Amino acid sequence: MNQNQILGNFRDDILADYKLFTLELYVHAISRVRRKQTRYLSVAFMTDYIANLFPTQEDDIHTFERQLKIKSAATYITNELLENCVKFHDNRLKHPIKISSEQDAKPAAWLR
């Protein structure tokens, strides 16, 4: 595996107008006991952040239903992604697990 390898199929055009976020987890600096709690907090943050990209309208119940579906999918995907990253991370490496999407770069999950 390359040091930086894109995993999955990503469409650049979807996020071309957005500058999203970068999340770095320094797994080697977190005790095994705290990793699960840290992962839950990270998943909750990313889920809320993603859901807010799809705002609701008070007079339209369908926007709330859509946002709930988005939050559900985002929770599942981010939890699985982070769980596997933490599980398979080589603790001898001092590189963080980095998940990012930026305006000037391809939206991707980068593993280092």
C-alpha cells in the first residue's frame, strides 16, 4: 500500500463547491480504554457536520426525514471507517489516521 492511498470511488464534482473538514486521530497517543470513547465522539461530530450540509425547512417534514436518513447513513459509514482504521492501525507508526475533504483536493479518506 502506498503511504497515501485513496480507498473507494469518489466523485469530485459533488464536493467541488465545499470546503469540508479534516479530522486527524493520533491513535498511538490514546490509551486502548479511551479509543472507543474517542471514536464515538468523532463519529457524532462528523455525523452532525455532514447532516448540517443538508439543512431542514420547518414547513417541510420531508427535509427532516431526509436529514435523519443522512445522519443514519453517515453514522454507520463513519463508525465502520474509524473502527477499522483504529483496529488495523500499526501502533508502531506515529502517523495519525486522517480523514479529510478539502476544496482544493480530491474528497477522500486518507490512511497513513
